[in-house]
Amino acid sequence: MHVREVNMRKRKTVHITTVGLREIGRVAFAISHEGASAIVLICTPESAEHADRVSREIKSMGGQQVEIVRVDGWHYDEVLAAALRYAVRYQKKGFSVVFNPSLGTRVMTSALVMAASLLERPLLLIREEQGKPQETIRVEPYQRRRLSPQKTKILRRLTNGPKSQKELGTRSELHASTISGHVKQLKEWGLVTTRRENRRVIVKMTPLGEIVLLLSEFMRLSRRRK
């Protein structure tokens, strides 16, 4: 397995990760590929021995600061509070926080995913083959976008497939120049893509655009029910 060398000391990043009973090198693998200058290992009393071993392995890689935190692995609030506590602590020190739900109980994994979502921080996932880590998958936080009524209309028109800017203007009852401006910003946000077909500009909604539209619709319906 090839591990890309990283000068970890140059990256002031902390990995907050969970450690379970069957830790198979995911933590060290993620650090080797992503880089980190500090690591917080959240473990249960049962997996404390594994956390100690992981700590020694990490320190041998580059002398990173390692903290071990013991929690009740089936107590969701306790795990989430620990993750948030250390995230805030390191944020105050100027660290960038990344969450890595490496292994542990389902509750531990769920709590770290929730922490990443609440704090809008990246999440590291590990792809494995035959039980061995092969690749880190970095999931960036979703950036909330406030959609204006006009942009919402445009995205709704695109739910049934790509449309030309002219079609969007006709159906949305908006001027062509106005449509062009909205499409440009939606494209900058990654919510749509555009391509040219002869003289027409074809607009297509991206998966992220669908996510943003669905969240917007859900929140609108929630407010209506209150």
C-alpha cells in the first residue's frame, strides 16, 4: 500500500476520530494521507487498549499531539458532547477541525457525523478493500444557500430536465437579462451547469442544486405548518 508523505507539522489541523475494537489502521491511514498536527481519539473503556496502540503508532509517525477521551460508546449525547467540546477547544487554539468516524459503535459514528454537520466541518471516510484501507474520501460541509424566490423558480423549472435560458425566462416570467444573472450565480454556487447548443444556453440542475431546492422546500413547508 502506497502512503503519500505529508509534512504534517505545516498543517495546523486536528482530527477528531473514534476508535473501536477492530481498529485496522484507518486512523493512521487518514492522517498519512490528509495530514494532521493533533489527534483526539474518542474510545470506549473496552477499546481503550486499541486507542493506546493507535496513539503510539501516530506518535511514531511524526510526533503529533494525541489526546485519548473515554466515553460510553452507546450514550449518544455523551459522545456528541465530547466531540463538540474538543472541536471548540482546538478551534480556540486556531486549529482547523476535521471529523473522522473511523470505527466504533454505531452511536459513536452517528454522533461524529452529527458533530461535523452541526459545525459545518469536513468529514473523512475510508474506503476499504478486503478489510484494508485504500482511499480517504473527504466530504466537505454543505454550505447553506438562501434562495431568492426567482432562483427557486428557476430550480423548480429544472426538476424535469435541462432547459434553455429562453425557456426559463418564458416559464418564470422573468426578463432574459434577469435570468442570465440568476443562472450565473447559481452556476457559481455549483447548483447548475450550462452548455451551449448553437445559439442557445442550456441549463441543467446539479445534484447539489436538487439538494438545496429540496431543503428549501422542506423548510418552507415546515414554516407553513407552524
